[in-house]
Amino acid sequence: MSLPPNFSRAFDLSSLGKPAPDTTSPLPGIEVTPQNLQTELLPLSEQKPVVVICWTPRSADSVNTLRTLGQLEASDQGTWALARVNVEEQAPVAQALQVRSVPYGVVFIGGKAIPFMEQPLSESQLKEVIQKILALAAQQGVGEAPVETAEPEEEEALAALDKGDFQTAEAAYKRLLDRKPNDSYAKLGLAQVQLLARTQGLDAAKVMDAALKNPDDVTLQMQCADVEVMSGYLEPAFERLLKLISALSGDDQKKVKDHLLELFALVDPADPRVIKARTQLANALF
């Protein structure tokens, strides 16, 4: 692995501001050096993905990420390997990986480096990332694809959806979220079920026509936004509700705001349309 042209640049630690974490107890993962990166980790990546986390003792987020991944590595029973780079002690390695913030994650698959993380992720997000890494590695002939296992509540919800029973599906997803509040799949599933339930039996053309003729009818406008989202028109739906929020106050404004947040839950938080709409929502409220 060759060093990048900007090898001599200092690593940026300006984002670190939280109290230093306790690093007295052993940290998980193989400690990376310039030597074992070439002789041990790159060859190992031909057999299984090697997940490398760049960290520093001064970043609580990076230490927590490392410990969480250590637990996941143990639970995954050797299907992938965890390694760690202390960016202050192993500056050449950090610079070769072009690290600019911590925690920073890169995975080696078949000797090739693929960046996958540039900011802290929750445990559920890390689990999802690892599953995608294992699937990608399997596609490239490294390791085996993960066996997908559904939560019992999710299985119940999907079975109910097959029968068109939205109420049971919604209740199942809510129970799953009570047990696992940060489960991104459950959040998405709940939002999808609620949208399906709200739009069941609606005539899209009639709803949109009625909303056009009654711009001040809150219920009609929310129904129209649902129909637009179901049809793939996210921005018109967001703009419709944002306009309504700006014109309302009190309970009606809160009702529309909550409805808009439910629609946001259907879309990737990193989607530019959601980011733009969230900014507009904040401006409308404050």
C-alpha cells in the first residue's frame, strides 16, 4: 500500500472536545503497525473482511465505537476481524489511510481498502454496516454472506402485512421499538405501515383535487402529502406541509409538524431533500 501525496500533513484533531475516555482496560482488535498491516492484515483480508477503526485516546466517540465493534466481532464468531489504529501513535498508517477525523473506519477486502465510516454510528447502525460489509465481501469471494435473521416482531409484522392487517403490523413494530428503540429497520417499517394504513382506500386523484380546492383544510393537505409520497413525489409533499406549518399555530401546527416528521422517517436521513426540508422546518418553527 503506497502512501498518499499528502503524507506529511498533520492529522486533524480539532473536532475532539469531549472528556477523555477510560482506556485503562484492554481494547479489542489487532493493533495496526506499518509492519503487520502488510504482513498480517492484508493477507488476512483475503480470507475475511478486516475492519480497521482509526481512533485516539482523546476521543470518547472513537473508543466507544471500538468497544462496540469488539462486542459485535465476538458475537459474529470470527466471520470478520477487527483492527485498530491509534492515530497519534501510528501517524504513518493513519496518513496512508487518509484519515482526517475520528472515529474513521476502513475495511480491507481482498487486499483493497474501502472507507465506510467518517463519524460516530449507533450500535444498530454499526450492525447494519457490518452486515453490508460481509455481503460485499462474499460477492467478491471473501468469506460467507451473512445469514439474515428477522426479529420475531418483524416476522409478525410482515405476516400481518401479507394479510393487509395494518393494525397488527403497526402493533408488532411498536413492540419491537419498545425493546430496541434504535432499530432503524423497525422505525422504517413502522413509518411504512402507518403510511399504508392512512392511504388505504384513498383515491389519489380525488384527494389531490380536493386539496387544491381547499388549501386551508389541514386533514386534506396531510392526506394529499401522503398520496404524493406514495407516488414518489417527496419534495411536493414536504413543501405542502411546510407551507401549512408556516401558516398555522398551536395544536394544528403541531399536528402537521408531527405528520411531516413521520414522512421524514420514510427517507434516508442523509437524503438532500430531507436535509433541506428539516432546515426549512426549523426556520418555520423558530
